[in-house]
Amino acid sequence: MAAPSLLNWRRVSSFTGPVPRARHGHRAVAIRELMIIFGGGNEGIADELHVYNTATNQWFLPAVRGDIPPGCAAHGFVCDGTRILVFGGMVEYGRYSNELYELQASRWLWKKVKPHPPPSGLPPCPRLGHSFSLYGNKCYLFGGLANESEDSNNNVPRYLNDFYELELQHGSGVVGWSIPVTKGVVPSPRESHTAVIYCKKDSGSPKMYVFGGMCGARLDDLWQLDLETMSWSKPETKGTVPLPRSLHTASVIGNKMYIFGGWVPHKGENTETSPHDCEWRCTSSFSYLNLDTTEWTTLVSDSQEDKKNSRPRPRAGHCAVAIGTRLYFWSGRDGYKKALNSQVCCKDLWYLDTEKPPAPSQVQLIKATTSSFHVKWDEVSTVEGYLLQLSTDLPYQAASSDSSAAPNMQGVRMDPHRQGSNNIVPNSINDTINSTKTEQPATKETSMKNKPDFKALTDSNAILYPSLASNASNHNRCYINNYLFPFILGPHTSANVGVLSSCLDVRTVIPETSVSSTVSSTQTMVTQQTIKTESSSTNGAVVKDETSLTTFSTKSEVDETYALPATKISRVETHATAMPFSKETPSNPVATMKAGERQWCDVGIFKNNTALVSQFYLLPKGKQSISKVGNADVPDYSLLKKQDLVPGTGYRFRVAAINGCGIGPFSKISEFKTCIPGFPGAPSAVRISKNVEGIHLSWEPPTSPSGNILEYSAYLAIRTAQIQDNPSQLVFMRIYCGLKTSCTVTAGQLANAHIDYTSRPAIVFRISAKNEKGYGPATQVRWLQGNNKKAPLN
């Protein structure tokens, strides 16, 4: 975590959608990038479910249905996958609940559940201000406040320290309550405390940590419950313990429990001499406890004043949720003294990055031309931008330092004479597969009805700071997290997906130094289905004649298009992006260099995970001008010279994410080559449908034929002993050669097809075009087969 003076709080101000009214006593959980808020009160108890998409800065109200619970405040609220459980809370003044509700967020469906009572003893009584924590398939309930009076208007408070265990059924439903027998001294009764569960990586003993709360007076004690031995203890801590407090929040990120806000005793008052009568106030103090060493660290103390409104103001009864390594805080009540009875609810939303972001995936190629690359990389959650760098073995030729020399990104078009396909060399196939993607099976159509939209909406490609690919004179202005960044909106591209980098030339053996490829994850909807991209391991091809086999080694990755079977066909344009290797290829071999010898130049800082690269900045020798992006030092690009990309040249790329803590580590290195004019592009709009003989495979000519197309070749990956020994080394057989843009793959040929399991089970095809210069890059297509190993047409 950053030092206290370096905390970089951000207030979110540019959100859209129906913002919930300010409140306190609400609760929040996270499902991926979504922050889901329920309950709370302010001039009445709220009963709506609000969702904030942290990736798109959008609030929305999902259309919930089923057994919708009444509004409640100070309730239990936990998340198990996409299932949320709500227990207890105050439903109206003086009336508390002990009912349990389940929300299936994948369908926004509420259901009231009735757990079995404990084998011995009574179920939990109605309460508020309790803790409700999840670990594995069990929820743990501790403490809270009950009303001893049967008359809700006559509130007789009773503080609780009972402890219950709730066993959950897998996916949906619950089993029942139990009352574990615990050892050791039990914490004193309390409400409005916090409880988190943490398990060290090296030891399999999860522990629940209870901190603070209220029992007539604010508490600052820390308790630990070993969930395996059910033993209570008070761990010895080091550092400065936070002030006694209640209605604070506790969030675990890594091995740290972050404590923020709450009600604390007023300055100058002795809580030991008058614990029940002292006045109290809200705080904005912020500390964390290292759960491995039990040492407290103060990040913001109660005595630190904030005259610049650079962090959340004091509050209690707010909500906090961790998304990745970022903490979000929303609403809560702000107040001065209880005696003045002047609490005001906050409506602001803040976040804080607790550590630098992880390294992104390798840079992936979408499209290449003779003088530019369209690249992307997998998104990193909760970041503010990406620093993209490249290096090359070419001698640098300084370009104009005038920022207007950069080509205008608005309306820019790829080289119409060459749109071939060229990709990178990942170390592992897993590096390029987006684990959050889902693919549709080859044999049935998947309905999207009632599916939650958990995927972040992406906006236009925005480039922070003067871009190489943009005209600096056309800058729009945009506030991102309270920082003003000039940026350029890039052109909306069609559904471009990268393809195989190697050239399937019948006379050419692909050299070992060939630049290889990886995946583009651009998506296009196909009626009720989705065409997506994934990668498999391939490189270099040899084709001797029409019946020979094409083998691929494991040194590279390819971009692929998912062609779905079908009855309903949609077109996905697949732009080739590799430069074919031939005798006319300029000799710019990629030299092996040590990391210390490689000079990296900045392409720019980008808001989104895609970039159009046609130039890069030349770093001057000696002292550089530095500017700030959050806590990250970056060069002042307006003072740097630029250099254009050169045709037929290899470039290495790497990318790092940026958040409020600075620039994170760089990704693994990827390598691409710019194209040489003259070769045809890859066939596009590949479609697959079943017919009586087998399947019908069709495509459209390359968008950049660079002359007359003389023939097309289609290949099928087949089963061989070689593949069994090395599944990632595909062997291809040519199944078609001719001028037509379609062919039939017979059932007999499909019976010999290799089912590739490097990602999702699929049959792999490749299609390439030939002109007077030779074969261009191939489009690789994966026909998904579902999760079984049956014959493809079954």
C-alpha cells in the first residue's frame, strides 16, 4: 500500500444512469466489475436494488422479480458467485427481521428461503447491526442488536454475542442453521461491528476477525475465531490501534483488512470515565491490519485535516466493496455531534487503488498494414490507462517533433493494397485466452434470454496524451477520475479478427524466424449466438502437393474466428494481418537481445485496451521532461520526436497498466512484422453450415486481393500420431484447391478431423488466397464442438 502521503483518492463524478438516493445502513457486494447495493435508510427504508458498473461508470436498476424482500437496513449481505444472501435487518423503526432471502443475480430472481432450525436451540432472533460472513459453503452470523419489547414503538435494546453457522446448498438454497460449540472467551455483545474471514495461503485454517462495534460505548477490540477449531482468541497487535468505532467498514484485499470511517468518540473525551454519555462524531480515518503479522498501519489519522476535499469526508453507515485491488466507498451519513441532531447523508462515490495493477496480457494483433498495427490486449480491471511501448532493431530515424505531424486518426483507413495477417509469439497459449469468454457449442443455439449483462460496455478508443496515431490539433477533452486528459476518438472498426501469420505457399517453407501471431478478442453477435476469438498454438507450414500434410510447430499463436454452424448465418469480416514470407521479404531478422540492451520507446498512454500504431516517440538522451498520470511519471510527449513504422520490419511490443498507485509491471513481449505490398489478404466472412454430405464451408474474397486471385486453398486439421504425442502441434491436410469461394467437407473427411482441446473443443480449418506473388496469410476458423468427444456431425 502507498505511504499515507501518496494515497490517491478519486471521486467519481462522470457516471450515468439512475443514481440511488443517499442513505446509510445499506450494504454492498461485488460480482466481477459490478457493485450491487441493497437497502439502507434516509427518510424511509429503501427497498430497491441498485447496480453500479465500475467499468462503464453506469448506474442501473435491474428488473428484479420473484419473492422481492421488503426494504431493510443494517442487514447481513453476502455474495457467493452470482448468488446473494440477505439476512435480518431493520424493516421499520423498532421492528427487526430474521428472514433470509436469496437473489440469483444471473436472472435477477429473488427467492425467500427457509433454513432448518438448529438441531438444538432456537434459530437466530430478529436483529440488526450483526455481521454475516461467507467462507466456502457456510455463512457465519455473529452478534447484533435485538428489541426485547414486543411493541415496536417501545424499543428495548439487547446487545447480542450469539454465533450461528448457516450451511448453503450448492448453487441455490440453504440447508439449515447450527450453533457451533466454541472454545475460549467469547467477545462481548455488540452491534455495528465488522467481521471478515481470511485464510493464509500456506495454512489451511481460515480465521474470522471481529473488530469494533457498539455496546453502549464504541469498541476498539480485535477478536479472532479459528473456524476449524472454533476457538476464540484476542491476538496481540502491533502499531497504532484505530480509535473505538462502530458503523465503519472492513474490507480484505490480499492480506490486509482495511478499516474506514465510522462513529468515534469526540476529541478530548475520555471514554473510560464516561463511556455511555460521551458525544461522538464521524471520522474519515483509514487504517489497515496486516492479517499475517497483526500489525496496524495508519494511512489517514483522525487528526489529519482535508482542506482540499481530496478524500472522502467523514462518514458512518456507508458501504465499501473491493473490486480487484481497488476499494469503492459510497454514501453513508455525515454528522457533527449527536447532540445537535444534524446528520446529513453523503451522495458521493469514491475509490482508492491499494496497489499497482498487475501486468496485462501480451499485446495481440488485430490488423497490420505496411505502415501500421492495430493492436489490443486483455483489459485489466480498475485501471486508468495503459502505457504501450515498442522496440526495434532498425536504426532510429528521427521524425518531426511537431505534434501535428501525426496522422489524423479520425477517418483513417488501412492500406487498401495490403491488409494481411501477422501476429505475436506468446510463451504460453494461456497467456492469450480471455478466461471470462464464453463460446457457443457447435450443435445448438444458446438463448440469451434472462442472462445478466456482466460484460463491461466498451466506449470508443480513447488515447490519453498526444497520440502517435492521432492529430493533436483535434483533441477533445475528457475528465477521467478528476484528471483532465486530451484524447482522440478512434474510428469504429468492423468486427476485425486476426488470423494466421504464416504463409501457406505451396513452394515455400516458412523459416524458423517467422513472426507469429496471437488472438484478437473482437466480438460480433450472430443472431442469438456470438462469434469470438481464441488462440491455439501454431507456426510455420510446408505444403508439398494437394495431398500432403501441413504441420505447425508450437512457437507461436494465431488469431481465429469462431464459425458457428448454422441455420442462421451472420458475417464476420476477418482481416488478415500477416506479412507473407518470400524471397522479396526485407532481411530484418529479429535479433536476440538482453533486456538491458533493448531500448524501449513509448507509443503513448491509452485509455482503452486497443491502439492504432503508426509511429512511436523517440526518447532523447539525458534528462527527460516528466509529467504525471496519477502517481505515474511519464515523459512529456509534446517535447519528443516521432518516427514512422517501416514496411517489412519486426517490432516488439509490451504494455503496462496504470492506476492511482502508478505504473504496474510490463506484459510479456510480443513481436509483429509490418506487411509488404503485393500479397493478397486473407479470406473473410467465413461461414459453416451442415448439409447432407457433411458441412458447407464458404468465405468471401480478401478485401485487399492485390491483383487477381488465382486460387484458394482450404485445410483441415487431422488426427495423427504426431498430434497425440504433441497435441499443440497441428497437422493439416488440404481439402480444397480452386477458384470457388466455397467447398464441401465430407463426412468421411470430418471423421478424420482432429478435435483441438487447447482451449474449447473445436475442429480447425484454414483458408488462404493466392495471387501472382503467391499465397497470402490464412484465416483460421475454429468450429466449436461442445464439451463431448463425439464425432463432429453427431
